[in-house]
Amino acid sequence: MKQLVVYSSKGGNTRKLAEAAFSRLSGEKEISPVAGAPDPGDYDVVVVAFWYQGGQPDSDSQQYLKKCKGVRKLFLLATHGAAKDSDISRLGMNKARELASGANIVGTFSCQGEVPQNVLDAAANKDPQPPWLKDAATATGHPDREDFYELSLALEKAGVVEVPKPGEKRMFS
Ligand SMILES: Cc1cc2nc3c(=O)[nH]c(=O)nc-3n(C[C@H](O)[C@H](O)[C@H](O)COP(=O)(O)O)c2cc1C
């Protein structure tokens, strides 16, 4: 079974989660930044990790998600400044689902990712301010230990990784 993790990450938040997901896959696996990523059609399991820009997956990930329409086992992973489980986070994930429509999406996970101060300052100076800005202060320190743990559970629930046997560690190596 061939497995692929593809990620887009400007500041490193999404890359960390993508690497954590990768570390829990067993068997034949590859990880790649979205630029130059292989054709997803050549893999049995694909994890696409993206960040939110303008309320949607970042533009490189949008292009890649469109190529994922035939994937038999697709897991979507994202980070955003908006609060976890907020309407903003749901709308962005829905957009990703739409872009990859036709794929068998077995699971999704998203959490906050710390927003750099210069990005916060630029957003604060916009008129109107972007709706995600009000939550962005609470993104500080994310992704955190709990986010990594919840990602692990989501990957298990989706059947992308195996549930650890009694006595085995669940956390990422
Ligand atoms: C240019 C820019 C635009 C952003 N737009 C949004 C947005 O629309 N919604 C949101 O929730 N977060 C937004 N964010 C926050 C990022 O999605 C968040 O910090 C994410 O974790 C960045 O991931 P990365 O560190 O992997 O690049 C934006 C950040 C940047 C730099």
C-alpha cells in the first residue's frame, strides 16, 4: 500500500502536523511539500495538509486538491488562525472537500496555528478586518500537544493509521 503526505506551509505550523501524521504511517510512505509533489493518483492513501488563506485552503493546496478527485483514501488536515470548530474553520474545510469532490474523504482534522505578529498587524490594519482575526490571539502556542494527540485520534478513526495495541504509545515519535 502506497501512502503519501503532501503539505503546504508558509510558517511551519502545517508542516509540523504533516510530519507528525507521516511519523504514524507504517509501511511504504513518502512526504513532500506541495511544490513538486507527486501525482496523488499513484497512491492508495493521501494526506493533504494545508493552511487557510482568505478563508480557504492556500492557493497551492487548492491546485493540488483538484488533482485528488480520484483518490480512494484521502485525509484532509489544516491549520488556521480562526478558532477550532468555528464556522470559519468549517467553511474552509468544506471548500477543500469541494475541490477534491469525487475522492473518498475518510477523515478531516483542523486546529489553530500560531499567526506571526507581522501578519496580525497587517490584518488589524485592514478595513474591514478579516473575520478570523478576532480568534487569532488564541492561536498562540498552536499546534500544541493536545492538537497532536487529537490528530492522532482522527487518523485512527479514519482508518489511516492503526489504533495502538495495549501498551503501545499513541503519541508521535
Ligand atoms: C497571508 C495569510 C493569510 C491568512 N488568512 C487566514 C484566514 O483566512 N483564515 C484563518 O483562519 N487564518 C488565516 N491565516 C492564519 C494561518 O492560516 C495560520 O497561522 C496557519 O497555521 C499558517 O500555517 P503555516 O505556519 O503552516 O504557514 C492567514 C495567515 C497568513 C500568513
